[in-house]
Amino acid sequence: MRMRRKPNHLKTVQVLLCMLLMAPLAFVHPASSEAQAAAASVTVDQANVINPDFLGIGAEYDPFAHMEESLGDGFNDNWWELEKHRLAKLKPDIVRLWYQIDWMEPENDNGDPNVIDWAGMQTDSDKMKAVYEVLDYLKSQNIEVMLIAGLAMTEENQSWLGFPGLPRPELSAPTDLAEWGEWVSATLQHLILAKGYDNINYVMSYNEPNLASFATPTNVSKPNYYRDMYQAIHDRLTSDGIRSEVKLIGPDESGAANWTQYAVQQMNGVLDIYDGHAYGQDYATLPGWLSARLNHVNPTGKPFMITEFAGIASPDSRKTYQYGVSIADLMVSGMRNDASALIYWRFADQRLPEPLDFLDNNAYGLYRWMPISATPNPSYYAFGLFSRYVEAHSEVLSAESPDPDLHVTSVRLPDGNYSVFVVNGSKTEDKNVTIGFTSEINKTVQRHLYSEDFMPSANANRIPADKQWVQVASQLNDELLPANSVAVYTTVPDETQIEIMSADQSVTWGEKIKFKACVLSGIGGVKWSVLGGPDYGTISNGGVYHAPASMPAMRQAIIKATSNVDPDVYSYAVVRFEAAGLTASGEEDEIVLNWLPSAGATGYTVKRSTVSGGPYTAIADGLTGTTYTDTDVNASTRYYYVVSAENAIGEIGNSREAFSSPLSTSMQDDFAGHAVDAGKWTIVNQGLRSTSASALTAAVSDGTLKLSGTTDIATWAGKSLRSIPTFRATPEEPLTVEVDRVSLDGSGTGYRSAVWLYVGPSQYIHFAQSGEYNRWVFNKDGSSDNLVWNDGDRGNHRMKMVHDGSTVKFYIDGVERASTPVAWNTDIKIILTGEACLVGDTVSAEFDNLSVYKGSAP
């Protein structure tokens, strides 16, 4: 007989008490009567194993922390301590790690690919020391490493190993495959055999070779050359006796199942595991994406990994609760449909080194660039449910629910514990869920819940258990699973954690802050300390922190609360000796600044520059509030701001920079001059699918704008004018953009002329005439073509879009032809584009008489 066990709410009470007293956690959902929860069920069939060897949940985390580019952008040992703590908290099974050739072999070691000259290998370079720092920690945490051997080349490497004449030489494929094989072998011999990083178990070479990376001349077949590169790596590792140390993974394609098919046909003797990158997918579409690849891979008997994935979202929406639900849905879908591993892009926003050399802060990271904010994105917590309660080499079990709102999967861990993952996909309906196992488990089950009321904290703790069922035989009943939530029901015991209230603060010199801490899922109190010693301030046994009187070597202190029962249980809080949280928002004819208060501040100073990085000039001082409106602005200028705080002792450090431009109300251009108006436009490399530099050109002549040429980039590269002014659309004052598209011509597989409303890479409208299909179309936020009008006349037409704040309408020659809803309405740039599809295609797009206005036409 099956016996239902009532949930044990002891831990819920403990966590609620901590919340009420300390207020660091807020994951409790609003009260809801059981009558409102719809009955639903989940069945886990332990005898039906979908995948007997699931290789793990992981994320991209690159070894950039101690490289000069990161250090120059504010990273330091304090932030590294926090990042290590987060890796330990989430416990990913696999970390995918970027590794460039110039870090160890910037110059050819000896010119002989058959012999490794170790004296020519710079194994003690600063970049390699940064790599060791990360690998040391990953090994200490028993985290497997997937090494990406080669992704970008510096100019040093390009001089002896890159193809000449490429538009982006830093992405060149290697010209000498024997030398490349030698370097990969030398890398693995050094890292695995000499340094002892035996957790490097997977190796791939290059990233997304079907796209911009792994660039080759037009007369070189990329798939064939990629195959030959892997053969050279395989042969060299074999001859050097280290092939058995790693598993080779490929083809690492993105959106190109034909590459997987090719790899199965041409590379099966070399590859141990197949992989691809799943972007633009959701719970419903990922099975089809996987099937298109597994149909080729399954007959080989080898695993298929998803080595990059992310939810469909804009940079701003990737910071929201809902994005966490979307990546949980993807992980459930991937595990249900026989993906052998899921590697999320990326664990954290990071600063990329040369030659790419930029801060990748598009919010894919589970948390932001640490010098900006120590508080994780909500997705950190949703991802953590999977990374913590799935282990490498778990069995994925059949889990089914007749309720279409419930998306479910289950695993049996190597130690015999179980985890059942449930996403309630209904946005409005709570569920009363019965979870049954086909065989008895006789274990205590705890629920960890990610729900809409969860609030992130800079402690970055995992979500603690909020319900418990003691010694479940084969069935449990959860009377309330909230709508739009993610839950894991697991037999893995909860772990003790420490939550510090207000764990990311700014303070002025000599001030005091009172910290409080709560022990979750454990007993005892805490001991307080400050990393780095008294230069960074002091803290009493009661948690009263006293800031120093001057700036120490690093611009923040890290406060540590350690369990007085178990010294391995601790948490961190951040105290910044700089103003924090500065944002700049463009409004019409003004820019509004906001920042967080600094403890003990008696005033704030706002400083401004028209150049990123300064020098800055003070434009307001003695401010007592934490907001300022700058009205002395020009619509065609971008402004860069910092803010500082002061007290009687002095001024603390400047905040991180924020920038914006004031919004405009109108813009006209009749292209009457002989050059692009630099006060209105920036010439950019912008096409529908590529921002790579191409051979296309932009010019103003004979009173029109011409965007033309032959492209040397695939796919859909373009040359564009992007407006310097930015705009907002509202129901009261709709934004109208209209322009004469004078003509379109071209040849090859595809060519288009387009007008954009552009906020960012995943927030835009691209309104175009398609020369290859003889029709007008629009693309929205990354979508494929949507029909506006079937017409092949490529002569003069008046294109118009009207954005009323929630809907964009499309007009051709004054007639409305289509409309679409949009979820964005501000910071809009206008772009005019000529673009061509594949290498060798031509385009000539001509525009005139642009008018942008709000409300009535000027």
C-alpha cells in the first residue's frame, strides 16, 4: 500500500524566520488556497532509462580573471574570491574554457612542427599564470574541463599562422595544420601531464566554425579544412601518446545541422563526442533541433552534447525572473530528449582579452561583471537547481505528466539519490502535484522552489529547501506548486548556508555598518572577519564593520561570515569604497542619473565627459540626494558620467562609468551633400545576420545615399548608416520613420535594402525588400522573414513605419500592409542598410528624403 507523507515545514519556518528577521531571502510565494490549485500528476519510471550516462550540466567560464584586460577593468583578488565561492555553490559538472595559442606560443617555437621546443613555449607567461589560477580551483572542486583549443589569434600569431587578407584576421583558421596539431599536443602535455590538470577531459578546436570563426579564404572549403584540422590533431595526439587522455568534440556548429551530418560522415573516426550550439530554441522547439542532429549521431553510438545554449531574450530581459524559467525549460527539454550534456553560455559576464578585447556584458552571464554588481541575475538560481542536483554520469529517467503545463524530467544520481525537475509552465494556474515513482525509493524528499517572488542577493546562495517529505515510499503530494515556477524534488540532503543581510553596500571613509547573518539549514552562529586585514577595515564579533580612513590597494572590502560550527561554511558581503549603482537614462532634452546611497555620505558630485574614460568635469556637487537630471545636453552627443561620494574625511572613489544620449523628437536628411552627415549618422557594419566588416561601401552622391558593393562575408553582412539621435515611441506620440527607397539592385543568392528600428541585437524591426524573393518582409527580434507585401518592383517606393509604443505598422507608398506587436519602445536608433547574403553576392541600395518625427509630420 502506498502511504502519503505529509510535508515537514520545519525548514520553511526556519527560512521564513530568517527572512522576517534578516530580510535577505524572499522566495516565499503569496498565500493561495488549495482549492485554487489544479490537480496534476508526475510519474517517474525508474526502469525506463532515457540516457544511462548523462555527462553533466555546465557553463562557459573562461580563465580571464587575472589577465591584464580584466585587471584593467576593475577585476581583482577580492572579486576572484567571490567567483570561486559561486563556482563552489553551483557545482557545475563541466566548465567550458577558452584557450588561445598566443598565451603559450605567440611565436613559432622552432619552425619544425615535428619537434616541440619547450624553450620556445612560454609556459610561464602572465596569461598562462592566469589560466593556472582558474584550473587550480576547478581541479580542487572536482569540476571537469572542456578546453576550446584556439578561438582567436593576436597579430603575432597571424603573422605566422593566419591566412592573409581576411576581413577579420583575428578569427583566421590556422594555415599550418601540422603546427596546430603540435601546439594542441604541447598544450595537453603541459597542462595534463606536467601540471597535473587531469580534470581536462574534453577538447575541441575553434568555436562555431560554420560562422565567422575559423575563417578561411573563399577558395578553401571550411568543412573539409575543419575535418583536416581535427585529423591533424588526432594524429599528433596519437603519435605523442596522449590521445587517450581526452575526448575530442566537434563540430561545435551553431544553427547548421548539415555540419553535424558532415562530421558523422567524414570525422567519425576522429571524434569521440558530437556537439552543437542551441540558440533561438525553447521547450517546444528544442526536441526538433535535437532530432535533426541525433538522427545522424545516434547510429554512431556516440554522445551528443549541447555545448552552448541560452534562452530567447534581449539583454535586459536576461536579467529578469522569467529568463530563469526559460533556461530551466530548456534544460528539462534537453534532458528529456537525449542531449548528453548541457553547457550554458555563460557562467558570468567576463572581460575578453586581446584580440577581441571587450567586456562581454550582454547579460548572458548568470551574474554580471562583478565590479558592476555582486548581485546575481535570477537565472543564477534557476540554473543552480540543475547544476547542484544533477551530477555527471547520472541516469536520466523517464518522467511524464498528463498535464501539458508541467514540463518534467528526472535523474538518478550515481550515489542512488533522485531529483525530479518540474516547470509549471502555466502563467496563471497553481498546481496540486502528486509525484509517483514506479518503484519504492524510501528516502526523504525536499523541495527547492524558484518562484516569482524570489529576490536575488549578493550572497549568491543556492535556493534552500522550503518543504520536506520524510521517508517517501513511492509517492508524495505537493499541495501547492505556484504558477510560472520551477521546482526540484530531491533526495539529496540540503546543505548549511549563511545569508548576510544587505550584502553589497557602498560606504564613506571611517563609517560604520552593522551586518547581520542567518544560518540556513543548520545550527549555530557566525564569526566575522575582513579579507585582507585592517587595511580594509575591521569588524567586531557583533558584526559592526568600521571602514578605513583611506583607499586601500583594492577599492572594496570583502566581509566574511563563517559558521562557528563548520569552518567550511561561509558567505561573503561586499563593501565598496566607491559610489555604486550609477545608471544614466536618456529622456527628451535631458539625461536622468540615479545611483545607490553610500553609508555616511554627506554629499555627492556628478562628473561628465564626452569621451569614455574621461577626463571628467564636475557638473554638480554638494548633492544630498541620489538622483540628478542633466539638462545641458545635445541630442547628437553621447555623455559619459561618474559620481563620487564624500564625508568630512574626504571623497571616496568614482563610480563605474554610465553613459547615455538624450532622446530626440525628429530627424531629417535629404542627403544633399557630398558625404554622410557625421552629426546625424555613424557608418557601421550591420546586416541582418552579421556585423562583420565587409567590402560593401556607404556614400552620398548625386543627392542620394548609396549602400553597395560585393560582399566577402557570409551570412547577410551589410553596410549601414545608424542614427546618432535616439528616439522613444508612445501611444500619445507615435514615432514615424519614412524614407524614399529609390532603387534596389543586385546579384547572387540574396540582396536587400532595409530600414531598421533598432534597440539592440535582439530588439529590433528590420523592414526590407527582398531582391531574391521579390517581396517586402520584416524581421523582428531575431525572427525569420514575415511577409509584408508581395511585390517585385525594385524602383522608387516610400517606406514608412509607425511605432505607437506597442505596435509597429508597415506602409508602402502610403498603404498599410502589415503590423506586429513589439515589447520595446525607447532608446531606438534608425538604421538604413544595403546587404547581401553570401560571399560574392552584390547589392546596390539607394535611399533619399529620410524623415523621423513624433506625432504629426513636420
